[in-house]
Amino acid sequence: MLVTLRDITERNAVQEKLQLSASVFGHAREGIVITDAQGTIIDVNEAFTRITGYSREDTLGQNPRMFQSGRQDKAFYVAMWGALTEQGHWNGEVWNRRKNGEVFAELLTISAVRGAQGSTLRYVALFSDITSIKSHQSQLEHIAHFDALTNLPNRVLLSDRLKQAMAQVQRRQQQVAVIYIDLDGFKAINDQHGHQTGDQVLITLAHRMKEALRDGDTMSRIGGDEFVAVLIDLQDLTASMPLLQRLLSAAAQPVQVGTLLLQVSASLGVTLYPQAHDIDADQLLRQADQAMYQAKLAGKNRYHIFDEAQDSSLRSHHESLERIRLALKNREFVLHHQPKVNMHTGQVVGTEALIRWQHPEKGLLAPSTFLPVIEDHPLAVDVGEWVIEEALHQMEVWHAAGLHLPVSVNVGAHQLQQVDFVERLQTILERHPQVNPTNLELEVLETSALADMAQVSQVIEDCARMGVSFALDDFGTGYSSLTYLKRLRVALLKIDQSFVRDMLDDPDDLAILEGVVGLAAAFKRQVIAEGVETIAHGTALLQLGCELAQGYGIARPMQPELIPAWVTSWQPDAAWLNREVQEAET
């Protein structure tokens, strides 16, 4: 047979390819397994032997299922062979077993080698040992999800388990309890005996509290000496009571650390899910934390159940505060003015500035709907100062139009009790130089003034030096009016409308009014009656010697732009004007 140079060249090329393939097969760091179309092993490389411990002779003629660890189920291998049949390749992670019985993880790629007709001739599997990588990954996951000191679930894993429990609770028609646990007296152990001793106490108590729970419940450490337990599948709150007692008992047992016998207790805050309103996992934890704080306040070493209704009320109050703060920022508040008159002379002696809320959705709101919300809150100071500022501005507007009216402004107890009240008032007045301070009157409730007599008396003295006068509002409703009146340099007493309203029918109210008017005369104070609703009320007051009045029988509170026209047109009733003539005739 004639062998041509071309044949020799091609044969050498094939030989080189075979040698190269053999070199790759022998020197590859990855294990290689070659099987026939039926899955019978026909060759393995040295890396395979090094990784698995099986020699070439051990495996030739065998099926790769001999390496299975049992960690993957039948469905896993059905899916693998389905992919090989349809796509010609598969890759993924597999747990197999070495010859010595050790389970290891491998990253595996299997490819089908097909002939010219498309039928599978061989399968080639290429794999590498990733056990150390998986182990490191597992360690990282453990660190990410478990507390390093106690080996309990940490905050991350707690959040995941709590969300799972919340998702399952509706389906199971059960309840979940979240328990926030804070150790009582643990800081003293750390301070006196050191952190190493403290850590040993934490480890011991963490184990005890975990053992106090049921299978399926979660005990986690979220930091320091704070733990959170999640109890699942509860019928109701009562079902959690024994577990709460077991937790308290576990935390209170003495702990032996070397020669030391140490003891703490625990305060537990408990909340349940589901609730009447939608709530998320973070809100549940906050509820449990709030309840735990209440347990601390109540004396520690006990549990406190979160009160959803009370919390809802507090949230509503907070939301109301925020809305009022926004209203102040958006200038939704307005002042209406109610005239004050001398019924005998017909003179308009001033107005009382009364705040209203021009709510964008609810319309005009009376002060009783929002002022009680801020009564003891710093926001009361901001609103109170806005009223003074706005009243002074309105006085400037009237002054420019030729109307000179004194204005009285109500000052709440919280605002009046500010240590810098006088300085802040002076600053506001300086921003309105066209207003004479003597035209500004501050009204304080009698009960507020009597709460801190010395402080209020000093404020009144300081304001008097600036020209600002004070009126004692709702006079007669306090407990010590007569005793302390001489100590307060108020210029005006306002008779509470509750006495005026029934004076025509109730002899007791009439007697009180006679006493107040006489008292004002004795102490040389002016007196004004509020709540004058009829001509008869005014006539009776004039007969008692009270000439100043305000009320619906004179004028309702009105927008400030309506005041000039009202002042021009108002005339007192003839019965009031003729009182002096009638007295002279008698």
C-alpha cells in the first residue's frame, strides 16, 4: 500500500490530538468520569481517584450511583437525567460519598457525547471538590444568623422566623406570642465581676430559657442581655401563661460561675398576633418592648401584656399632635374676636381673641376639639405664641384703619410656666412696635394661676412693668380664690359664665355674683361677666354693679375684618342705657 506524505501528516496530527487529550485527562485537577450510553463507567482519571478514594479498578464497569450519599432524593436524579436527555448537558451541586464513607460536595458538569446520527455514545462528567467552600459558606451563614456567644438565633433569623410564624398563623387559626425579655440586675454582674463572668451567665440563662420553650418555638438573643421569644400555635393568651412562668423561673435560677453564685431575674413584655389592625413584625417587636418596659416599672421579675387599645389611643394622640403641628406650619389657624362692652355707656372696650382651626377637610373647628390635645405638650407654647403674634398683627391692621381696640389673649398653664415666658413675650412685642403694650391683656385661668402662686405672681409683676395687664379668667371656679386674690396683681376678674347663665333662676349663683362683684370692688379690681346671653342677664348684672360684659347676647365671636363695622353700628339695649334714669326716678 502506498502511504503518501499527506497520510503520514494526518496520522501524526491525530496522534498529537490523542496524546494531548490523554495529557489533559491525566493531569486535570478536576475529576473526570466517562461512561457509555447506559451509564457504565469506562474510564476515570487520577484526580477522580484522589478526590473520591476509589481506584480505577474499583469503578470500571460500575454505575455512578455507587457514589450517592443519600442527600438527594429520587426526584433530583430524575430531573438530572431529564436535562441530559433533552438538552445534552447538566450542571449543579451534588453531595456524594468517598470510599471511606465521608460525604463531600462537588460541583458537577455532565455532557452527552453524540454521534453523527445524534444518538448518545458517551457521557463525560467533570467535577471538583467544593466541600471546603460549602463548609465556609455554612459557617458564614451561621455567623449571619446565630449569636456568637449563646448560639441562639440572632436578630436576622428572628425576623425571618417571626415573619414565617405570622404568615402561617392565619392558615392555622392560631395565635403567635412575641415575648421581649430583659434581664434585671445583669449590669451589676458585669460591673462587679467582669464581662467574662457576665458572658457565662448569659450562656447559661440562654440555654435554660431555650429549654423552657416547646419544640417549634424560637428563643433569640438580639443584643446585650435582651432576648426575644416567639411562641407559635397558641389557642389564646391563656395558653402562653405557663410558658411565661417557666421563662421567669428559668431566668431567676442562680448561676454558678467558678466560686460565685450569681442570680438575676427577667422582665417580660408580651404581645399577640393577629390583632384588630394590620401590623408588621417590627411593630410587634416594638409593642413587646413597650410592654417589657411597663414590667420594669411595675417592679421587675414579672410579665406585662401589651394593651392594644391603650396603644391605639396613644398613637391617635401622637397623630393628632402631628396634625396640629402641621396646621400651625400651614397657617390653618385663625383668630375670631368677641367684643367686650360697657353695657351702661355703650362703649366697646376691647375684644377677646379666640383661636379657631380652619381645617381643610372638616371646616371651622372650635378650640375644644384641639386645644386639650396640646394642653401639656410643648406645642401649646408654639400655638400660644402664635395667638399673641396674630393678635398684635390684627391690632396693627385696625390701628392703620383708625380703630384702637385693646385685645385680650388666653394664656395656657404650660405656656405661662415657661421660665423665659416674660423674655419671649417681650421679643414678640418688639416685633410690633406700633402696638402699645398697655392694649394687650393676658387672660389666665384661676386654677392655673393658683398652681404656682409665687411664679405666676412674679410673671404678672414683670409683665406689668412692660405695660401688659392680666385678667383672671373663670373667676370663682378655683378652690382658694379669696385667699390668694390679694397676692395677684391682676387688673380684671372675669366672672365664669356658669354663674351668669343661671343667675336669673338660681339664688345661689346670684349670691355668688354679688360676692364676686363686691370682692372686686374691695380689692379695687375691674370685673367683667362672660356668657351674657340675654338683655335680662345684662340688666341683672348692671343692678349688681357689673357694667362690663361679653357674650352671645351682645355679639358672637366674628372674623376680625367684621369688627370695625360692628363697632360702628352697635348700640346697647335701651333697658341698659336707661338704668341710671330709672334708679334716679326711684
